[in-house]
Amino acid sequence: MPRRGESFAPGLAPLAAAFEAAGVRRPASSAGGSGGRGPAPRPRPAVRGSLGGVPRLPLAPLAVLLLALAAAPARAQEELLPEPDEPAAPPAAGAPAAEDAPPEPEPAWSGSLGVSYLATGGNTDTETFGLDLEAKRRPEPWGLELIAAAHGAETDGETTSERAFALVRVKRAMAERWELFGGASAERDVFADLELRVVVEAGAIYKALLGPPHALDVDLALTWTDEDRVAPEPDRDAFGALAGLAYQWRISATASLSQRLVYHPNFDRSTDWRAVSLTALTAAINHRLSVKLGYEHHYRNEPIGDNDDVDTLTRVSLVWHL
């Protein structure tokens, strides 16, 4: 029971209301008490219908008391029980997964092998063949580039064209857009009075466009060139340079266009300069095979002997990607 002047506890408020409705009240405090402070209070006479001085409670207040006692624990339990958590909202449609699968890394090595052949018969029998091989290793940080090509033609059993070319280039990545390289190339074209040309090069590459869809490399190098010419033409060697552009456009997932321009100035003889243009359009058949249409344009400002200053080559090749 609470002390004098204090109210009942919140959980016992219904019980107090029931007692008051039943006519049972708290005893009034007396001015005197035990210990000789005053006369003892006079006992109340028994109420009619009571047993031994205990009043008989009416039925209605008793029912109210029982309901209050039954409801008090339930109310206390409701106050103690935590509120249920709200269900988590479902993820929005199209939302990315928590962990996306990492993209597959590009292979360090790539290569291709191209073959072309054309034959005609009748009044004139001609055969034209070509072979192209290319292998590259991406600089990480060291890289390697290998290129080899051979082309020839025969008319009525007589060779009318024959050319071979090979290049080896070692690369070293310095930054995302810069690479250093050094290499050598060899070329033979007897029908242009060129027995063998060897070019040693060292320079740098700047990647102006990283792509896709557009990629553009600019390369500059110093070169030393040695030419063995068909007699009676005298052999020559000279210091020079190389300035080149390599452009590639990925038109779609199955088609691409490439363009390579190279300019070779001669420091010893300024009028003896050369330029090469290589254009190729490639269309994929599947992930291994593709068809390649190529066009080459070779120009020499001072041709050897009485040869023309321009040589061109057009071919269609079947390319197998290694």
C-alpha cells in the first residue's frame, strides 16, 4: 500500500476504483494512537448482513474487482512487449546486385593469321597469293610486337611480283598513355630493285585516344637505314626518322576499320623520303574467323632506277584469330 498522501501505482488503479465502488474505504487517520497519545477509537457497530463485523460486498462491485484484477496483468504485459518490426522494403526493380561479377581480364597475347589466294585462267593464267602473320603482347610493363607478310604473283608461270616484310618491336609501358619502343625491320622487293632494306628504330608512342570506339597512337623514332640494291644500283645507308599514326575505329561488335600512316624522312638526303599507307576493313564471321579487305600504298620520292614511285596492293584475306 502507498504511503499517506501518495496515489496508488498505475497498475493498481482499477483495484482502487473497485474498492471505492464497493464502499470499502481506507481507515481515517486518528489524532491519537497507541502509547497513551489519546483514547482508542470506538469500534463501529456491525452492519446488517455482515459476518463477524466484515461487511458483505455487493455482487456488482465484486465482478468489477475480478475484471480489474484480470485486466491488470494483461495491460502490463502489453506495455512490456516490444512493437513488431516493420517488414523490410523489397529492392527496387532494376537495382544492381550487391556484388557484380568482375569483368574478365583481356588476354596478354593476341594474334592473327591471314591467307589470300586468287587464280585466273584462260588467255592468261595468273595466280596471286598472300600471307600475313601478326602477334602482340600487351605491355605489362614489357610488350612485344611481331609482324610478317609475304605477297607474290605469277602470270603464265612467270613471277611478276614478290615482296616480303618482317618487323620485331619491343615495348616498355611508362604510363597509361606513354610507351617506349625499340626494334628492327627487314624488307625485300626485287621488282623494285631492293635486295634487302634493314631499318633499326628507337622511339616513343603516345596514345592520344584510348578507345573504344576510337583509338589513336602517335609514334616518333630515330632510325638507321641500310639498303642493299640490285646491281648496278649502289647501296646506301643513312640516318633518318619515323613519324607514324595508327588509328582504329570499332564500328560495331563485329566490324572495325584501321589506318596506318608512316613517314620516313632521310637526314642525309632530304629528297629521298618514303611514305606508307595501310588501310584495312575487317568483318567478323565468328569469334575466330573474319574477312579482311586491305589496301596498301607505298610511295618513294626518289625511286631506285627507272621504277615507278608508287606501288599499290589490294587484297581480300580470310583471317584466323589465334
